[in-house]
Amino acid sequence: MVMDSLRYWATAFNVDGFRFDLGVTLGREGHGFDPGSGFFDAIRQDPILNTRKMISEPWDIGPDGYQVGNHPVYGPISQPVLPARPNCSIGDSGSHGHR
């Protein structure tokens, strides 16, 4: 049902990505966090969702809940945006006005 819902939003409303709070929970298997878990594998194999941006909080409150850098990467990533992020807050003198 989750995959169907994500696919529906991606196609019916042209949503280009999704953000998941407490994303480590989505990668939990019987032995702990697994970047190749069923949920992540399903997204990777889906012809619609694997082209969308997926953002996942890299932690939860479970054992080994801090998994920064261990999540799979999906969809196109705009590398030039990442270095500019610290300079984009409202009123920041380093801002380029992209809003």
C-alpha cells in the first residue's frame, strides 16, 4: 500500500520526491538497519519511484539508530545545491536570492 501511494502521488501530481522522517525505521530488518532492506529495495526496483528524489532522516531511537551515510541514494541529486545550502537562509548576506 505504501508503494502504491508513493507511485500515485508521483504520477498523478508529478511529485518529484519524498521525505521520510525517522528513515532508519524503514531500513530495519530482524538483525538491525540494512540499506538493502525490503523497503529500499522496492524503491530501487520501481521504474517510477527510482527516478524520484528520496530524502530520509538518517536516525531513529532504536539500536544503532544513527545511520548517517548508510542510506541508499535514489534519483537525480543536484550537487551544486548542496554547497549553497548554508547560504540560503532568509536575511543571510551570502544569499543569492534563490527562493
